[in-house]
Amino acid sequence: MGVRDAPQGISRILDEVASVGGIAQQLVKTFELNDASSLPSLHAMDGDDGALRRCLVELQDLKARARYLKWKTNPNIFLWIKGAAGCGKTVLCARIINDLQGATIPRYLPRRRRIYGSLCGEQQSFSLKELVEVLLLQFEHNYIVLDGLDECEEYLQDGFPGITELIKKTMKQTKGQRHLIVFGRNLEQLRNTFESFQISTVTIDGLTVNLDMQTALRHQFSHQAKFSRWPISLKKKVEQSLLAQANGSFRWMDCQLQTLRRCATPQAVQKALKNLPKSLEEHYTMAISKLDESNRMSVKNLLRWVAFALRPLSLDEVTSAIAINVDREHTPSIDEDLELLDPESFIDSCSSLVSTYCGGDETKGTQDVYIKLAHFTVREFLTSDAILGSSCSDFFMDIRLSHAFLASCSLAYFHHAVQSAAGNLWIYHPLARYAGHFESILLDLFDEDGPYFRLWTKVANVDRPWLPDELSDTNDSTALYYSSYCGLTRVVKAVLDKGASPNVSGGLYYRPLQAAACMGHLEILQLLIEATAEVNAKGGALSTALGAAAAQGHLDVAVTLLEAGANVNYPNPRVFSGQRSDPLFLAVARGHLPVCEVLLNYGAEDYHHFKGDLPSALVVAVCSGRLDIVKTLLGCERITTARSIKHRKPAVIRFVQSGITAAQYQAAAGGHVEILRELLAHGITPDEGLSVDSHAQVSDHPIVLQSAIIGGHTAIVHELLSRGADPNLESSFSTPLRAAVEAGNFILAQVLINAGARVDAHRSLRSALSQRRKDLVDLLLQNGADTHRSLRDAVHNADLWAFQLLMDRGADMHRQEPDDETSLLGAAAWGGSVSIVTHLLDNGLHDQLNPGPEDTAPLLDAVAATRPLIVELLIQRGADVNTCPQVADERRLTGSRTSPDGLRWWPPDLICETALTLAVKANDREIVELLMRHGAMVTPSSPDTVGTPLLYAVRDQNSDLINALLDRGADPNQRGTIVEEGKRWFPLLIAVENGNPEIIDLLLKAGSKLDDQDSEGFSALHVAAACRTSDGLKSLLHKHGANMNTRLLNGSLPIHSAASRGTPENLGILLDAGADINALNDNGRTPLHCAADNGNWEMIEALLERGALANVKSQDDGAITPVDMAYLAKRESVWASTTFSADWDDERIERLLQRLKEASY
């Protein structure tokens, strides 16, 4: 039995209980009506267990044998045979039972199944105890044999009250003769139990045991095939060793025989004899220690279950028990990953600890394999203190905790079984359809006010069987919904009769009608429709009831819904919502042709969203390879005239709307030749169809021919070409030939070329080269492919293999075209292949090393691409390190532009700066030093429309590079453009904007003009005042004495700049240095005007606190005041985009404006 068989396991337990009770009652009745001679008796117990099959044991001691014979023949004698653990008591017990069989008459219960069947449903009123009492009165002689009393742990502490009572009643009976014999160790509890009885005892002593063990051992050697082939000398040595160390323990000797049986050579036997364990405890320790680490937990669970279960467990039950995971954080739970793959092999791996036996199930006429401990001493070892001090202490089992563990696991197993049974099994059981048999039970279960319904729906995810076995906290589904889903017609009718609404939502399928439609319960569907259920209600997993029926292929349900007024086009397929759930689409997607036909006859429409992710139903049918459905969709007009159904509406698929072009793509890509032919047959007419090459305004799809090529479908390619498909039709991506080359398909490439494909379209040669496909390259070249563009691609990609192949095939490296981005040598320099650059220079391209003023030098390409090896190579070959294009106004941008992912763009932007400028800009110190070593000018002659090395070094605040450039004579006042187009700055302005006093000092020390101004009049002090830091401002004023009276073109002073974008700290520095807080610029604006105009609220507040006048009117148009400007700034939200007002909320601004307004009076 596996985890999935839990419900059947519970049913089996219940059946067994009923069986035992029924048979007991029948036996009692039979005994009361019949005498002993006519009674069908039970067969005697089969005593052939494992030990008995291996040996013959008898009472060798004459005194003991005499007592046994006296007990057997004389009445009312109580005999106790006692001995140490493992001395062979159970084997002797079985031998005695065999001996007693001669005094019994084996009979079988006739017609057991008929008796069982007639009594299973009756009231059970008799117990097994009463059965035994009646049995004892029916025979003249009763032999009662009790074995293993010392193993009944649960009774030892209480003194065996049940056994004591049985013995008293048995020995006091006046009718018949009693013969009672018990087996057990000489325990104090047993002695106290038997002290009140007249009892005869036999003790199995060492001499008797040794003789029996020798007999058993020789029996093994002569009758076991494994041992019979051993040499006599080896068997004699084994016998001597085992008898010398057995200490009278049959069990110990049996364990060692199991070990020796696995030895393959005499050497292995001798080695095993030298390492024999001294006791059973040591043997069990060795057996556990040898277990595979991955199986230890499973073996431990096995031993716990077999040792402490209240009844014997079958192999199937043990397999299920082991699959209960006890390592999880919370309660135990079923884990299918722990099920045994090979239970028999697993049990065999621990044969020293457990064994198997067969037991019959008379009610079913079957035999089951059961698991038991190999000996009761295994259990004693697992619960003893001895195991705690051994290497397998993790196998120690506390008795109380073990019983608690089994109880917890049983609950977990039962919970899993209930979930499985409630969620899946019972509602599909055939008997569930006989509602009359279960009506009262089902009605109780589906009573929403009763105690069962909510609990059941939480335990069982009825309409979501795929969910994990976890309790659901919320469940809003109704009894009507679940009964409709389960197909319980009588329950549905009863719930409706109680007044339940059929339109209450809840559950996976939203409403009862959708659930019934999904499961195909037609009768229930009709009941719900009659109860005024909304047939067009939308919601749940499959949207509508008609959609659910269509998706599941329930034709009769779909027709019933359509006749009841269900909208065949609801939800509207034309409404793009990211998910298609209209009935036609669902039916096609699930492949239900009959439902598709019915829906089309009722006017179902298909639709294709050109730019959407969801295709039309036609496209789905094509992708599924369903030619029959495709024909049905395309020929729906013929279906309409051929069928006669109520409410019929004519419907013709509009090919463009249905995405016939996309369908052609999918048919070609999927290799569906017959479907493609069908589509082409319906898609050639200009009014409703499309040609095989039409894009149909679907720009993100390749054309049909390309789809077939990408899929590698040669037959379809031939089909399309034979129908006139253009092999040169270009899409936004490629051409058919390029697609074939990219797919690496030589055959299709040859077919297309033979059909007239142009070999130069979309760089097919480049694709073949990138794939290293020499055969495709030769094919294209042989058919006239132009090598020029591919050669340039090879050199700029540093593809030496492609370069050499093209050169070998006659490519002309001297060829130059007007649309070439740069020279071939420049492309090679950009690519960075030393071998390619060297080859070009050595073979006639040396003249491209220093081109004219309108061309970009290869050295600039190498620097822009950061190729230090190429830079050095070009310089060594004579490249001018100071080259610079002269048309800089038209070629201002540089070649160092990169893509968002960090890759350099190709082709590069036109380069108009010197090599050293480019290297400094890229902060490539290696190339910078290389260029300066070879005489690169640190003050280039390039115009001020581009950058300079010093400008870029100052921008990046690279002090070491700044020092290196200044030491080599760089002009600290040279202007250039690096910030924004048209703004020609000098290094000091950039250093001040960065707020770096150290670099400011370096530049001023090297000769920068302190009060120099740019084209707009900005001085270093203006820029420093407008900064958000004050370090640069302090350095210029306090250390270098900058002039505070320099003005911009509009007459603004540094304090105006501070008020516009600076900080209150900068304002304070300027005021403390003597700046006028109310200074006017050429427009009559004060610093307060500037602060208000820019929404610099913190500066307005600081100016007011320092006494700035708020009523000054500007001299420009409108003569506005700071108050006017501030209100305009707030209204236009100018301040919201500035970083210096982030902490100012509306309330704070309003208070400041009120203060400003009051200050203006």
C-alpha cells in the first residue's frame, strides 16, 4: 500500500473489524445449536516459523520429557517451561503444537463468505472473550499453549490480570479436561502471577540447549543448499566456534548463521569466525552500524513501527508508515518521496533485525506478507540502556515517546486519507450515483449550518485537487456550488428546494452553473437553468458556463446553454484584455471539433489582435496541427447551410480578422504542409485573402517563406516557391536567403539561390562568416556575393579567420566606397587585431596611416576603442600622434560613445579631438603615457569647440594627470567645450564647479586667471557662489582674493548667482566679505529677485533674515517685485524640480510667502 492508497487502507481496517465481529457472533450461535461432533473446527496453528524450518528441537532431558507427557495425558495440569532469552523456547513451543496436532481434527468453516455476507449488517453483541469461553465447553480435552508471556510488556507491570483470570476459569471448569502450558523467561512478574496455582515447571538448562543447538546446526549443514556444499572441515570448525561462544542462545547462533551464509569463500568464513560478536547486543550494534547512511532514518522508522505497533503490520502498511516524514518542523505528514522503491530489498537489507511471514486474509482469499521483529530481544535492545553507550545510540527508543510517535503518525496518515477520500475518491465512486442509498448522509454533509460542511470544504480542496494538502483558512463556496460540481443531482434539488439561490458566486468556477457545465452534469445544469440561473454570468476560471462546457468538450451541455440563451460571443473576442476566454477560442484550444461546429452555427466569431500576444482561434488550431478544425473554421459558411439548428445565425470567418497570415506563418514554421495548403487556398483572393508574401500589417512576424526556412521544412519551401513566393522579399528583419544562412541550412540556401535569391541582400555572407560555415561562404561567393562589406566587418570585429578566408577568395582591400564609415585600416585599428593591422600595413595600406584633414586617422580609432597595442604599432609605423581633423565644427562629437550595456558603438561618431584628448577623456593612463612619450601635445591646436586634455582631467578630478599635464606645459587657460554645446569653459571654472580646493590651487599656481570670465561673463567666483558646497568659494575669496564685483553680461554679481542656486552658507560668506545684499543687476533685480524667481525658498528666508529689501521693483517689463516672482514660482511649480527646496512643503512655503508679503509693505 502506498501513500495514494490511504483511503483503501482505512476501508480495509473497517472491513476487518466487521468481519471478526460477524464470524464471532455466528460461531457463538453455532456452538449453542450444535454439539462438538458436528462443529466445524478451526485448523491448528501452523508452527513452522523460520527457526523450526531450520532445525528439529525436542525435550532431550528425560525428566523434562516425562513431565511433558504427563501434562499431555493427564487433565488439569499447568506446566511452565522456562529458560533464558534465545534458548529456543519458541521453537520448542512450535514443536509441541505440531505434536498436539495428532489429538485434533482439522476442519474448516464452510460457506464462510455466505455467513459473512449475511451477518455483516447485523448488530454485533458478542466478544472474542465470550467465544473462547464457549469453545472451551465444547470439547473433552482442551490444549492451551501460551508462548511469549515474558514479552507482553504492557501486562508485566500489572501482573497479567487477564491471564490470571483465564487460568482460574480454565482450571475450575468441571466439564472437559484442561491442559495448559506456558513459555517464558523466569521473571519475577511471572513467578508472582503463578504462585497461587499448582504448577509444574521445566527449565531448559545449558546441557539440553547445547545438544539441541548441535542437532539444529548439523541439520542446517545437511539440509541447507548453501551450507551443504561447504567442506566438512570448514563446517566442523564453524560448529565448534559457534557452540563454544553461543552460551546457550539459539538466537545468537541463528544470527551468526545468517552472517556466515553471506560469505563467499573459506577465507571470508574464517575471518567472520574471528570477529564474532560476544552477545546479541553487540550483534545488533554491528547490524545497525553497517546500514547505509541514506537508509538509517527509514530503518529506524521501520523498527519503531514493528516494535511498538499494537498489531502485526503488513509490508504494504509498513511501506506507507515509512513514508510519513517526521523531520519536518511541525507535525508529521505524508511525503511521497520517502516511499520505498523496492520494499523487499529494503527489508532484506536489515534481515538481522526484522523478518517476514505470510498471513492469509480469509475474507478476500489472499495472502499478505507481514513484518515482525526477528526476535523480541531486538525490541529489548532498542529500549535498553546498552544501546545508549554504543555507536548506534540514535536508535534508542523510549517506550512512551514511541507510542506517542506512532499515534501522531497515525493521525497524519488518517488526515491524509480523509483529504484524499473527501477530495477525490468518494464523489467519483460508482455508489455515489445511487443517491437513495446515501441521501440522508449527503444532505447532512451539505448542510451549510451543520458541523460537517465547512470542515469538509476546508480539509478537501474539492474543485482544486492540485493544491497541496493544507487546511484552507477561508472558503466562500456554497453547498449548491459543491453539489453541482460533484454531480449530486438529488442534493442539488434538495438544496434548491430549500430556497438556495443559484446565482451566489464563489469557488474556482465562480457559480454553480459554471461548475456543473465544466464537469458535464447535464441534469444538474437543467435544474439550475429552471431555477433562473444566469446563463451569461461571467467569472471564474473559464469565464462563462458556455466557455466551461466548450473547454471541456461537453457538447450536450453547450447545446443546452445555447438554447437557453447563452451568448456565443461572450466575452467579446474583439475586446483585447490580455486573455481569450470566448467559447470558440476555448473549444479550439482544447481540440473539441463537435463543439466548434455548434458554436460556429450559432454565430461564433473569431478575431486576431495584430500586435497582441494572443492569437486567433484559427492560429491556435494551426499550431496544434488540427487540419479538421482548420477546415471547419475556414468553411464555416458551408457548415451553416448544411445544418439546421435553432437560433442559427450566418457566420463567415473574415480571414484578415482571423489572422490567416499569422496562421500561414505558424503552419509554415510548424511544418504542417496540408494545413498550409488549405490556408493558401483560402488566402489568395484580394478581397478576403492574402498572398503568400503579404505582411498583413504584422510587422513583428517573419513572412511565410522565412517561417518555413527557420523551421527547416524543405517541402513547404518548395511548395511556396512553386506557388510564386518571392525569394527576395525583405521583411524588417531579414530575407529568405539570410534566414537560411542563419539557420545553417545549406540545402535551403541552394534552393533559394536557384530560385533567384539575391546573394548580397541583408549581408548573408556576413552571417555565413560569423558561423564559420566555409561551405555557405563558398556557395555565396560562387554566386556573386560582394566581399567588400564583409571584409570591413571582419576587420572591425577582429575576425582573423573571416579576414584570411576573404583575402584568399580575392577580396580587394584597396576598395573604398563613399558610404564607408572609415578607412579599412581605421576599422582594423578599431577592431584591435595586431595581425590584421600588420597585414594591411605590409600590403599597401600604409597611405591610410595619416589621411587628410577631412578623414579620421586610424590612430584616433585605436585610441577611441582603447587598443594600446594597436596605438603603439601605428606610432611605430609612423602615425602622427597630434593628428586632428580640421573640420571640427561639423565633427564635434567623439568616437568614445558607448551603448547602455557598455559596448562601443560601431560605426563610431566622427572624431574631432586629438589622440591625447581622447585618451585623457577615457581616463586610460596607459595610452596617455604612451602618447606623451611619443610627443603628443598637451595643449593641442584643436578649436575651442572640442575638449582638451586638461579640461577632461579637471572634470574627472584626476590630480596626478593634471600635474603630469601641467608639468609638460599644458595651458591652464585654454578653453574648450565639454559641458554642453556652445559653452566654452576653461579649467578653473570646472574645478570650482566640482568644489575641489586642491585642484583650484594647482591651476592658479600654474597660471590660471583668477577673474577670467567665459562668454556669458561667468567668473570662477560666480560659479563657486552658485554651488551647493562652500569649499571652492572660501578658497577663492579668503585664500586667493577673488574680485566680488565681476559681472555677467546682464550685470549680475556673484551674490546674485548665490541667491539663484546657492546656499544660505554661501550667501553669508559673500555678505561677510562685503557684498551688497541689495545690489542691482542691469535689469534692476536684487538677489531677492533671483531667489524668488528660482523658487529658492531657503535663500529667500536667509535674505529676509539678513535684511534684504522686499519692495524693490525690477526695471524690466512689468516692474515686478520679489513677492510677485515668488507667487509665480509657486504657482508654476518651478521649485518642485529643484534640489534645494526638497524639504519645503506647501504649508511652510505659504508661511514664507506671507512673511515676504508683509516685508514688502
